Amino acid sequence: MLRLPVTAGFSLRLGPQVLLCVTTLLWAAVAHSQNTDEVHVAPRNLLDQTIALSPLPTSERGLLLPHAKALHVEVDRVLVPVTVTDGRNRPVLGLERKDFSVFEDERRQEIRDFSAEDAPISIGLVLDLSGSMSNKFVTEREAVEQFFRNANAQDDYCVVTFADKPRVLATSTQSIEDIERRLAAVKPDGQTALLDAIYLAVTHLHSARYERRAILIISDGGDNHSRYRLGEIKSLLQESGVEVYAIGIFDALLFKSFEEFMGKRWLSEITDATGGRTLTATSLEKLPEIAASISREMRTQYLLGYRPSNRARDGKWRKIKVQVTPSPTLQVQAYYKKRYLAPNR
């Protein structure tokens, strides 16, 4: 991973031509170092390496993840959660089975299962408490409150906060009121270990109550303090079947640090790999509204199920494409996971 020293208060004050050159060089270097989309992560080995480098208390290690089957419930059935929005980013409701087409490796599949009900899910909230969030923390808490208000009352949660390292703030044993009290008692400080926090959230969701699992990240930057790499976390998420949504709090005109400069791209890569998406809050006032919108969006997904025409158990990645054609006059956007890992036995 590309590492550059970042200090508090550092600002990029470059002319347009110089900034363009620096941007090009940084993106090329990061793309080269992070291009590991096809890496098949062995989570237990990765966790062992992390513990060896920097021991964590047992309460922070979470569970040891085995290789998870992406999107699988049964070996002969693939379930694809799909979010459909209109041109104004609003969920599109009332679609039917006939409005969807599913393809695997360019071959059309028969949709055998179709559901659009508001079923409860297990959610991991990953909240940035690094020093750069000091002036945004009150609004971040308001966003969490709005997320809870718009969620299914039967959802269960774990909350992971992160600065220099991730910590589990609360689990499903706590009530929403207890989670909000715990969050009000913490103080933002330190650097940004986002990727390690995502890993910790995934390990806790592995033993969650519900089959469908999702993560919501709220952060204002990238990562400057994690043991894990971007490619490793993307591959882990693709295998786990956990959907990831993110709210990025970015200044539209000025990036105050390198991690904030790259933060939007990193968050988008993570969410796109899982079938979720990243929404940007260019002003703090919009943050609670965006959190409420994502919460409602999680409740209005369509679930498509099919039996693959390719029955080979070869352990290979297979591409998924979903087409949505509700009507000629309605322009929609579908968000879903683009591939899954076939069983190997």
C-alpha cells in the first residue's frame, strides 16, 4: 500500500497544473499497489498475521472467519439482493419478477425466487472517530439516530468505531438507546484505521442473527493506519456476501490530507465490490438525511434467486448481470453484487 506521511493540519496548496500532475502520479501508484481484485483472501491466515504484528485483546479480535460462500444459501441456488433507484436516488418500489433479467457469465438464468418484503437484517455500523472528525462528530451522531429511526424495528446491530485502531462499541445485546449513550461518551482523536474496522465488523457479522447482512460506513477520509490492504478487504467482503454502504464527508473544493484526497475512491471501490454504494455529503447538514435515505434503501431491496445453469463445482468466480426494465419512460439504476464464488466440492 502506498504510504505518505500525513500530519494534522496539512493542506494541499498547489496550482492547478501541479495538482493535476500530482493527482495523476498518486492515482497511478495506488492503482498499481492496490490492484488485487482477484486475490482469494484466506481470512484466518490474515488474522494470524495481524495478531503477530500487533496483538489485540481477545474482545477486539472478533471471530475467525472461514471461507464464506458469496451469496450462497444452498450450493445449487444463488441469491442476489438488488437495490433499484430512480434518477433522483429514490428507491423504486412495486417492481415485479417480470421487470428483472439475470445473467451469469452472459447466459440468461431463470429467476425462480423473487421477494420484495421488508425483512430484518443484521447491520454493522462502522463509525469514524479519528481526529479529523472532531468538528463533525455531533452531526455523525445525528446521522446514526436518523438511520435507526428509519430502520426495521427487528434489525440487530453491532457498532465498530475506529481511530488508531478499531473497537467494538456495542453489539446486538445493547438497545438502540444504549448504543446512542455509548456513542455520546466517546471523543474523536487519532489517526484512521478504516480497513481494520471493516474487517472487525465482518467478523462480528459472521455470527449475526439474520441471513442478510450489511455494513454502513460513515467517514471523512481514507486510511492511514491499518494493517490490512484495500485489495484484501475487498476480496474478503466479496467472499462474505456482506453488502457495504458508505457516507463520505468530503470538502468539494479542498482536500486537507492525502487520505481525504483518496478517501472517496477507496470507499467507492469497497462499496461497488459488494453491491452497495457510496453517497457523498458535501455539507454536514445533509448527513442525517443521507443516513435516513440509506436506511430506507436497505429496507426496499429486491431479492432474486436462481439455480445456475453451470453446475460445475470449480471454485471459480462467476460474473452476474442484472437488467431492470420496468417501463420505457422510467430510467432506473440497479445496484447489486457483480460476481460470486462457485463451490469447489
